Amino acid sequence: MNTPTPSSKPFPRWDDARAATLDEPGLLLYRSNLLGSDLRITNYGGGNTSAKVMQRDPLTGEQVEVLWVKGSGGDVGSMKLDGFSTLYMDKLRALKGLYRGLAHEDEMVGYLPHCTFNLNGRAASIDTPLHSSLPYTHVDHMHPDAVIAIAAMARSEAITKQVFEGTVGWMPWLRPGYELGQQLAAYDKAHPGLRGIVLGGHGLFSWGDTSKACFENTVDLIERAQSWLAQERAARKVQVFGGQVVDTLAADDARTTLARVLPVLRGLSAEGAPKLLHVNTSPEVLEFVNSADLEPLAVLGTSCPDHFLRTKIRPLVVPQSVYRLEGAALRTALQSLLTGYRADYSAYYERNKRPTSPPLRDPNPVVVLLPRIGMVTIAKDKATARIAGEFYVNAINVMREANAVDRYVGLPEQEAFDIEYWLLEEAKLQRMPKPKPMVGKVGLVTGGAGGIGQAIARRLLADGGCVVLADIDAEALATVGTDLAKAYGADHVRGVRCDVTDEASVMAAFESAAVEFGGIDVLVSNAGIASAAPLEDTSLELWNRNQDILAKGYFLVGREAFRQMKAQGTGGSIVMIASKNGMVASNQATAYCAAKAAEIQLSRSFALEGAPLGIRSNVVNPDAVIRGSKIWTGKWSEERAAANKIGEGDLEAFYRDRSMLKRSVYPEDIAEATYFLAAEHLSAKSTGNILNVDAGNLAAFTR
């Protein structure tokens, strides 16, 4: 396989007309968003930008110089103006008199809040001194793959000089912070006329007198690096990563393998906290995992701190011989690989820890590479897993380009450790808010496009969960999926068309859940219909339709959920949305009542077999959920009105008034009961139970 050529898509360009409408902070934001819009310029969340702006001091009324710089966290591509820290430049310059040297540089971070301009609450990042120390009005610090590839070469300094013809300086790796800011300023002063500086193993610093000039300088330098690398590759005609030694599996075979392997991997790597998985089968990833150099390069680790902070210092490679296994043999083999990885990571910690180092963190891998299939990334939530994968693609790009021209060199292990276990990084982690209770959990909801299904999905999503919506109505599924993704984030929602009466369709839905998230933790079996007819008029067709959807359908989705939860080995919760009619018969609804009773008994059977595995199964029994429920939009409404000798418009009042509490039942009420039974932190000791949500119906009491 040949080296992928650089994207022919042009780099973003400056729009003078738009820029003319903006003030200096607005220009900085425009520049930042523009740079962050292209992953060839910088990775998600990586890099930072700044501008030194003259502004009126709110205390003295005088014009003062203010540093606007991207604050801690955030992403230059999507940030808003409130993502910038603002600090007095005169106070930042005065900090030099307080600096006690490299051994004490972390204490300088504590002085940054004292430099805040205009009570800005955005915390200043560790990179602030890099921008305040350089004597330029506008400064960019980007992490482009092309420049990092040069920065990660064994002959990085000489090649930097060659590529940029002496217009860009080079400094050896140094951890971001106050000392680096001072050294950048000193280097720049000693080498006047530079357009930028490459920091070994890290990235690019560039600048300009105006926001536009800075932007164009940054992009031009990156384009130059990318073009030079492409020309060198073409001239050398090297085999990328030593050549391809295996072929990519056919898409269907790869998907089937992932659906079998990922739930086991997810469960084994959980270590007391749920995790989600993300699959990446991009050409860059497949070229790497199928190559001769996969294992020797993977073990070297990544170079850029932004990469390994999100991916750990190195990935886990799973041999084909392991993921070809099934059942207990697969679990044993994966457990052995993970045990070895944890031991290796713990040894890395012990070798490099310092007296003040934070405790060992989760020793499980973040990046898992599967030859012939692709890459799987594992994290506490879907977005973090996805972004970790994007960062490792950056690392792959760097390794490919560096090895094609020179020799790739990872960051020294001690330096990598000191970044990963930096006390300032630990303090940032400790300041993060406690995650919502369903973060890392996945629920599959059948009938997900209906009123009750939507309400249940929203309740799971509201507390941080992810949801797979399964429904036979593809059009409604697409609409609801789009709405929920917009409200809760695209990483949290997936939709899959599923006919619960079709075994293959059900199995495909759970296969999709495994490939998208790694598995499921919660099944809400909610797909349903309703029908009514006098007993003597109940046709076999009507009987079978109720049994197919409400009994066979609940069995099929429950069985697949059970299998997947068992493979994960971390328990789970099955919630069946049955009905009051499963407890007490309704007039002229024989087929429906019998099928709903079957659901309740099915749940009890699941609870019995699931208990040794930590799999709970419970029932929610709604009654008369009229408003927002799809089953009342068909003949059921007409039939129930006729059976009760009332008009259709009187149904809600009829059911409300017959209840003991005289209250209507809504989809949100069913969702709240379902959430209680689904959530481990609320109902861990509840299984085999029935929760009625019917505003009180004496005949349906379960005791």
C-alpha cells in the first residue's frame, strides 16, 4: 500500500471582509476558530493563541496592555470569547522578579490569578508564560502533524533548518511552563528575524504583527512542512511502516469480530467504573495496524504531550490469534493481555515516580490496536474515547512521516511520566466535577422513536448515559435521533432500525450497539402495540401479532441483551415496559392481556437466571398513557372508547377519574420509573419486581 498523499483540500484562508467587522479580541477569536477548523493545523483541544491588546483599565481609566490568551481547557476550533483568559502584561512581566528557577517553576502558576484583568473568571493555562514572554503582539502555538513529525525525528534540529531554510529556530524538548517561556524569549532574542520556533517532540510557535499576519505565517509554515515531507517521501520511495504484512478483513467479518470481542474487552477493562469504546477504521489506522513496523513503533510511545496525555504512553496490540477465539477462551486470552499491560504500566510508574508523584492511575490501556481490523479506544465516556482515537491518528501520522524521512523518536520515558503525573495536571483532574451517575453506561431502548421510548431515552441521557434507539419506523427514528443528538450531543445517541419480531434484525441491533459503544448496560424493552376485540372475534392473526411483538419480541431482545451483558461480566439491568393489563384483564383485550402477562413472567425468568451474573430484570406497568403515546394514535383509542362506551375525546378523563389518585399518567412518569430500575446507584438490590405507574388501580396491586 502506498503512502496516503496529503489532503488536496486547501487550508483555511483569511476572509478580509469578515475580519473588517471585528475588534482585536474578535479577530483573535476568528483566527483561533479558523486555525482549529483544520486538524492538519492542530488537534482537538490542542494548541493555543494569544493577542496583546490595549484596553481601558476599569480601575484607573488608563490604557493598559492586556494579554488575551486561550484559557485552561477548551478547543481553539470551537471556543467563544469567554474561553480566553485576560491578564495585565505589566504584572506578567513583573513575575520574572519572583521566579526562583526550574525547580520552583510550578509555583509561578499560583501567581497568574493575581494578574487577571477585569475579573475574568477563565483560569489561565500553563502555556500563558509562553505567550507573555515572546515579544510579539500575536502568537500561535499549534500542534500540526507535519511539524511534529519533523520535531520527532532523530535529526530534528538539522532537518528543521533544512525545511525552513533557517527562518525557523529549533529548541530541544522542555515541559511547558515558566522556564520554557523564558528560554523561548532568550532564543528569539539571540536569533533575530525568525518566523517561528520548533520545540523538539512538541510543536510550532509562530507569530505576527497583526492577527492576519500571524495566521498566514502559521499556515504557511505548516504548508511548507507538509509539502517538504511529501516531496521527500516521493523521492525516497520508502515502504510506509516497512510495508503491509496482512490484509484488512472484509467489512462484515470485521464487524462480526468486533461485536464478539468488544463487550468482553469493555468488561475486562472496566476496573470498577464503566467505560465506553470507540472504533476507528480509517485508512491511516489500517495502514499502521497492518504493517511490519506496528509492534516496534507502538512500543516507542508517542512524542507530543497532547498525544500521550490522552492515549497513555503506548497502546496494547491484540494479536489475531486472540481475537479469533470465542467464549471462555477469548476472555482468558484478553484477560492475560490486559494483565500484562497493567503490570507493564505499573512498572513504568514505579520506575519513574517521584516522592511527590500522585498515586497510580487506572493502569488499563486507552488505545487497543487490532491488526486487520483497526483501533479501539477506551475511556470514561464516548467523546473522550473518540478524541483519544483522533489523537492516536495524529501520532500515527507523525510516526509515518518521521520514519519515511529519518527515524522516529518518542519522548524520553521520564519526561513522558513527568507530564502524565504532573502535580498541576493532577490538580486539574481533582477540580473536575463529579460525573453524572450514568456516565459510561449505555441503554438500548426498543420502540425508541415512540412517546414513551423518547421519554425514557431523554431520562437516561439527562444523567450522562448513552442511548441506542431501536425502532421499526426508520423515518421517525431518524427524526428523534437527530433531535436527541442536538439536545445531548452526537456522541451520546445512535439509532438502529430493528424489527423485534425478526431474530436477525434483533441480533444486528445488538451488534451495532457493541460496535458503537462496546456493549450495553441497560435494556429497556418497550416496543409495543395495542389491540382490542371481543373474544369470539379475536382472530388467530390478531393473537399472533400480539404474541410476536409483545412476547416473542421481548424474549428476543431480552435474550440478546442477556448474552451481551454476560459477555461483559459487569452485570446489567433489563426493564420491561409491560402494562396493568398483564396483572388484571381488561374487557375485550384477550390477545393483548395474555401477551403482557407473558412479559411479566419473562422478566421474572430473566431475573432468576441473571442474578448470579449481577443482571437484574424488573417490570414497569403503565396504565392509560394517552398523551404522547403512539399506541393511542391507531385503532386502540377507538376500540377502548367503544369498550367503555365513551367518546374518544373522553378517554384521558375517563382513565384519570377511574384511578385512585385521580391523576393522568404521562410518558415522563414511565421514564422516571424506568430510570429508577435501570440505575445501579438507585436500585442495585431490586430484581424480579413490578413497579406500577397507573395512578392507583386496586385490581392491579401486586400484593
